[in-house]
Amino acid sequence: MSREEVLAWLNAREPAAPAALAARITALAREAPSALLRATLTDTMSALGRYALDRSLERGETGDDVALDLLAADAFVTYAFEAAAEESADVRRAVGELITQMAP
């Protein structure tokens, strides 16, 4: 997937995320390493969820910025399941991979 495809898909979500969260989701999707952009939206959203979670944990701080990163991680995981449904992907596989990816 291209970064532009990912951003377009995220921007098309309804209902839209609150403005601050939408901005953080977009920023994370823009700054994430290209290696996280996978062949499917399901896998890309899963990878972005892990990226957002890792980013929040690495910061070692508290506050609104970290809270937004955690909310973004949650949103990306939710989007992974939404994408799996749209792509007619094997949701069991997606769940298994997400659990494996999110494990420390």
C-alpha cells in the first residue's frame, strides 16, 4: 500500500474521529517508517497500531500527548478489524497476528 492510499482510507472513515485524535492518527501514519506499509490495509493498520503503542511506551511520560498516542493505537487496531471486514480477510488470523504483535 502506498502512504497516500492509507491516508485516503483513514480520511474516509465515518464517523470521523474527534479532531485532535484524527490529527494524531494522520501524523503517525505520515511519520511511520515505510516498512510498516504492508500489502493489505488489515496488516498496515495492525502495524501502525503497534507503532503507535511502541511510541507511547518509549516516551516514558504521561499527559495528553501520550494519551493521544494510546488512543491512536486503539484506533489503528479497530481500523485493522474494519479493514479485515472490508477485505474479506480471515479475522481469526488478524486477531492472532495482532495479539502476537502487541505482546511485549
